[in-house]
Amino acid sequence: MNRTQVTNLIATAIQKADSSYFNENYTKQATAVLAALEKAGFALIAREYPAETWQKAADAMKTGRLKPDEHVKNVYETVLKIVAQDQK
């Protein structure tokens, strides 16, 4: 999903949860939710990715001897970077 699709998903959830009779701007609210999450340091990512995403991450990763914690951090940061680029 790209950012617009996620915004629409959140907007729909807000709309379904809101029982008021006023015409609300759910997309504006969803955008604010995403901005607040990002400002707090969170990243919204999918649970699963296609094979090409993993290949891009593998191609961008560091090679050589890394401590296990450095390797895990590198995998995580690389995947986040690749996914962020693909979502634009």
C-alpha cells in the first residue's frame, strides 16, 4: 500500500467509528494520525513484501563480518529504507 491508500484506510476506519451526523473530513484526520505517528518515530510497514523488495534489500545490505546485533539492525534499517522508497 502506498501512503494515499493507507490514509484512505485510516480515514475509512475513523468514519466507521464516528457516529456523529456532521460531515467530517476523515482524510484530514487520517493524515494527522499518520503525521503524529511518524513524528513520534514510528513507521507503518506491511507484514509481508514481494520477493523483489527482499532482493532490493539484499542488494543494498552491508557485507562482511558483522556482529549479530549489527546485522539485525542493518536488515531492519535497510528494509525500512527500501519500503519507504517503494511507497513514494
